[in-house]
Amino acid sequence: MAMEEVDNIIVATLREIGCNYDEGVSSLQHFSANMVVEACVRCLRVINPDFQSPTLLPEAMSSRYRMCSTLANACQVRTSSHAIPPPAQRWGSPHAIPPPAQRWGSPHAIPPP
């Protein structure tokens, strides 16, 4: 798959979750800092609907730094009660990969080619 196709898929997905990008934006190379922040905030809201943050960078450099630090911390997977559980515990999710025993019948099975 060419990088242009990957960019188109990412941009289309971000539009689906509420990012307001112009129709001329078809590549990640066209992204401004504000567009990256909006994408990050909207993705975090999909993961955690209670996440609160503006979708635009503030003007003041110190405020930008604080906001970006907050976003970076929210993106990190932590070993707290809010961490993503291992696949075996979230197998009910349509996006989870089943453990090998459930994929191939035995924990020692060799996966099909």
C-alpha cells in the first residue's frame, strides 16, 4: 500500500471522528500543528469520552507547552487502573486479537502459514 493511500485512510478516519479539515487536505504533510492537536484530542475522546481538552493550541508558548504535556501524558499507556487490559481480558472487544489458544486451538499450536 502506498503512503498516499495510508494518508488518505488516516485523514478520512479523522474526519469521521469529527476533525474539521478542508477538502484539500489529503496527506499528513499538509497538517499544521493545530491539526495534529485536534487529531490527538479527538482520538483521545474516542478512547475516553470524559477526556477534556481544547482542540486548538493556545497562543502563549507556556500554555502550548502545558497543553502538549497534558496530551502526551494522556497518550501514554500507564500501569494504573485506567491502563488497557491484556487481550485475554478484553476478548469481548471486536478489535482485540484473541490469545493463541483461541486462534489455533491450543496454546502450543503452530499458526497456519
